[in-house]
Amino acid sequence: MSDTIKYTSDNGYTGVLYGQSSLAIYNPDGTESMHTGSRNINTYEELVRVVDEHPKFMEMLRKVAESESKE
């Protein structure tokens, strides 16, 4: 895959698929929230789903980290 696919959600997050396997998701303020060089998604529709669900994913990670720190 050589084309770049970009999507900005109503939630303010922007996702970009580029290169052979890169995925980047940016916070509403433009800072990078997540970046990976390995991905399982390759279509615009899949990118939309991941970006739309990103705030829930980040909240889940926050809760896991919080519970781990209490142990």
C-alpha cells in the first residue's frame, strides 16, 4: 500500500494510514496519540471505525494503567 488514507472524526481525532504498515492517530490538538509500524487495517472504512473508537480505547488504557498502579 503506497497511498495515504486520512480521516478526521467528529470527535476531533485524525487517523492516517501510510506506507506498507504505518498507522498514526493524532489528538484534536494535533499531537500524536498513537503510532504503529504494524497494522491490521488497510481500508478507509476500517480507519473510520478505529478513529471513531479511539477515545474509548484510550480511556480503557487509562483505566488499566490506573488499576495496575494500585496493585
